[in-house]
Amino acid sequence: MVTLAVSAILVFAIEFIARGSFVDTLNFFQQPFKPSWTTVALFALLLIGLDALLGRPYNGLLVVAPIALGLAFVGHQKSMYLGDPLYPTDFLYARQIVELMPLLVRERPLAGIGIAAGLIVGVSLLVFAWRHWRRRVPVMTFWARISRLAIALPALAFFVSIMDYATFSWTRDRLQIIPMMWDQKENYASNGFAIAFALNVPMAKVKAPHGYSEKAIDAIAKPEKAAAVLPEEKPDVIIVMSESFWDPKRLPGVNITPDPIPSVRAAQSGHVFSPEFGGMTANVEFEALTGFSNAFLPAGSIPYQQYVRAPVPSLATFFRSEGYETKAIHPFGGWFWNRAPVYKAFGFDRFMSEENMPALEKRGPLASDAALTEEIIREADATDHPFFFFAVSLQSHGPYEPNRYTDTTHKVEAPGISQWARDSTLTYAEGASDADRSLQRLMDWASKRKRPTVIAFFGDHLPPLGPVYVETGFMKEPVAKRKAPIDEMLAQHETPLVVWSNRTGAARDIGAISPAFLPLHVLETAGISHPYYTGFLGDVRDRFRVVDRNMLMPTTGESVFDWSRQKEIDPSIRDFRWLQYDMMFGKRRGAKQFFPETIEKVVANRSRSPLYLQPGVLG
């Protein structure tokens, strides 16, 4: 009974920390058959089993409590900063968090000092308690330990067996544990932090979608052109994904002078509807380079970290097969988001990161957009062959601490908001202005080139401005919603998009599109056709502008929410999901028809001989 009572207190503390609300935590415990009491029983079994393994009563509490409470705290911080709960896959990019910690501490130094002091005190108390407990509490007898293990291990194994959300469990159903993988906020709210976290463990394995088979892939309508067609004079292509680029003049009641993004505003083609908010750049990048969608992957997954373990078709794969030089450029570590091996799998000839590129001048604490742009131009001018460059900027990475820049050129007027919010907005506006000027510099350079050149520029997600959104009334919470009326979804997820050519100018009236449709518009502007990127994706784009995990936005008609739970899915979305699974996890049955460049093909090789046989890029 003591173990059960201790478990109840621990679970209550976990939920209180994770939810940040005493009332919500009480409501979670109100119903006797809710997952709250199942969680208490689960923790009691876990403590009993650990006590048996460690050999002393209640010793397991000193292991379980710090870990569980620490995870709950991290989960609460993540939900406040990014709007999403903590997933098991988040630990795949723990190094990213550690590397960015100086930026976070710089914005809130007192909070950073408090956290550091809390960690030191906590660890010290834990060490003291552990040593004290081992000295004062007697060792359990052999049979006492065996009896505890005999109870705990089978029960825990049973709990593990019912955590696979993809299969039906009568017991899980009776315990009122309802996996809501389509709505993770509700999943954590209804099932509690611990069980929802456990339910997300199996999501690292992607199962074949219903109806997928080789015959299903063969039945997908074939593209009109079985091979890519390029202009006689191959155009150079540059895509710049600008970190957190957005229009700060959208903040209500805020006047920023002069206009921080005049060049983007003049050349704007439309918007990118980002599947993320405030972070998770790699997921947006995955869509923009591959033409695949995060909507068809488990919630919380990170393709760069989990799924790209072998070659995956991308724009780089295609351009490389056509004799282009393909380079990815990002002024940070190659390990960040696992980019180095991912870019190799995508078919880039070279990844220029901070490990192998000249040190770039900084603006604030990070490499400036201006310096990155000059590096892109230098690389382009030094390239004789057609090229495809994909660059990811860094300067405007959050958080946006006041006074990041000492030489500000803008003024922010915003009556009714705090001085901190105004200063934070100014910091962001300065960074956005630098990104805008960098785009103009790139277009001015390309305008003077004889070779046809296409430039695409877009923001990966809205910036994590947090309290600024709330104080200005832009959002009710400091993070964006995942499910809301369409006007709110657009306001909280779309970023400016420019697709421009030095021959035809800016593409217009693209509207709001998912990043997965970016290859379609880039290749169309370049005058290039491709069986998948302009063929298949073009057909999907004719029906849907946005393909999001929680929402489909058709070109005509009302948006469809919770589409993946419906019995009948639109055939174009169904085929989109099948083809993506086939190329990423299946037998690549669709490669010949939709990605012919991944089959054996003679391509230009600039480093060895004029031509060489490249056997199956996707091998």
C-alpha cells in the first residue's frame, strides 16, 4: 500500500509539472477508470521490480522519480516553446538542444542560472539520498526479491504488449487508454504524460498504409512523360530556406519602419504552409527537397534522424543525374539534424558546413545572411557546369533576445505591449530585413548572368516569438495551433515564398502550398518536366494546395480535417501516401515510372571521366 501511495503522489507530480495546471491535474484524477489510475498501478509495478533488482525497499524511487519528473519538466518546456509535447524521438536530437543552449540562456540568463543551480542541488540531493538509503535500509531477502520480480515482470511485460497503438487491445480499451495519434495534444491530455509517451515509442517503425501493394503502385496513373525533359540551355537553380523568415508586419497593432521585407513583398509568389512552428526545420526541409510529406509519417517523427538511412530520391538526385553540380550549404555543424549523411543519401555531391567552408562573418551570435549569400555567389561563379544549390541560413535562429544587434536600422511602435516584447520584435525585424536584403543581392547578381537562373526563397516556419504573439493579440497562446479554423491555420503556419527567374521574373499566384509542392513550382519555373515532381505532384497540386497531418486544403471547396481517420481517402492522397511509402520503406516498385533517374543511367561525372554508369542510385 505504501508503494501504491508513493506511486500516486509521483504520478500526480508528473502530471502537474507536464500540464502546468493544478486544476487540469485534478480533473485527470477525477474519474476512477481513467488512465490516471492505470498509470499509478504501472509505476507501482515498476518500483516493485526495481526494488527487487536493487535489493532494497523503495530504492527504485530514487531512480524513477528524477527521470520521470525531469522528462515531465522538459515536456512542459517544449510544449511552451514549440507547442508540441515531448516524444521519444526528441532524444535523437538532444545534441542540437545542448548546442543551442547558449542562445536560450542569453535570452533568459536568470532562468538559465536557476536551472543550472537547480540541477546542481538536485543531483547533490540525489547522491546524498542514494548513499543514505544504501547505508540505512536493510537488504531484502532473496525470496522477497524473487516474489517481487514474479509479480512485477509479467505485469510490466503485459503493459508493454498493449502499447502498440496500431493493433487493437481489448484490455487497453477496458482501461480507457485510447491512442489518439492523430491529435497528440489530446493524446497527452487524455492518457497522461507517461502513457502517451509510451504509446509514441512504437512510432519509429512505419507500417505500410492500408491497401499498399505492388499491384497498387502499378495501378497509379502513369505520367504523360516517362522521362525528365530539360531546356537546351540547362538553368541553374538555387533554393534558399531562410531560418524563421516571416512577415513581422502581420503582428496586429505593431508598426515597423521602414518595411523590413520590401524585396520579398515585391517579388512574392505565394506562401509556404509550414507543417511546423518555431522549430523542427529539418522536417520542412525534408518536404522541400523530396516532394514527400510529413503527413504520411508518425506524429513527432523526424525523417532526417529516423528514416533516411539509405538513398532517398530528391531534387539533388535528379539534378545530379542530369550532370548538375549539387551542393548543400549551411553555416553550422554537419551533424546538426544529421544533415551530413542525409545530404549524401539525397544525392548531393558536396555539403558545405562550418567544418569545411570559410569562416563566415557573424551578425549577432550567428553567421550572417549576407556572408552566406556571398559564399553562394562565390561558389556559383566558380562553377562551370549547371548547378543546383540548396542553402539553409542561420542568422535569424531564435530566441530573439532584446539588443541582439547593436546597429539596428528599424523602429518598432507598438502601444500596449511590454518593452521586452518591443525589443524582441525589433531583434526579429532586423534579422528579417537582413534576409530580405540578401535575397535582393542574390537576384541582382543573377539578373546580370547570361545563364538562366532560378531562385526560390522561403521561410521554414514562423519564428518562436512566444509572448510577443500573445501581447499583440496575434495568437491567444505563445505557440501555434495544430487544429483550428482555416484562417487561423493559415495565419499561424504560412511563411512568404518567392520563386523567381532571371528570364521571366517572379512566379505569381502560387497561393499557400505545402513544402512538398515546392519542387513542382521550382521545376516549372525552370522549364523542366519530371515524371514525379511536375507530373504526379502536379496532379496532386491540382486537387490540394496543402497536405498536412491534420488538414487537407483543396484548391476548391472546404478544408478537410482529420482526413486520415476517414474510411474513404481521396484517391490522389491515397496514391501519394502509397508512392512515398514505396520509395522510402517499400520495394521501390514505382521508381521506374516516377523516378527514372534512380535506375541505371549514364550521367556526367565531372571528377573522373566524361561519362560513367551510375548503377541504381537507390541501390
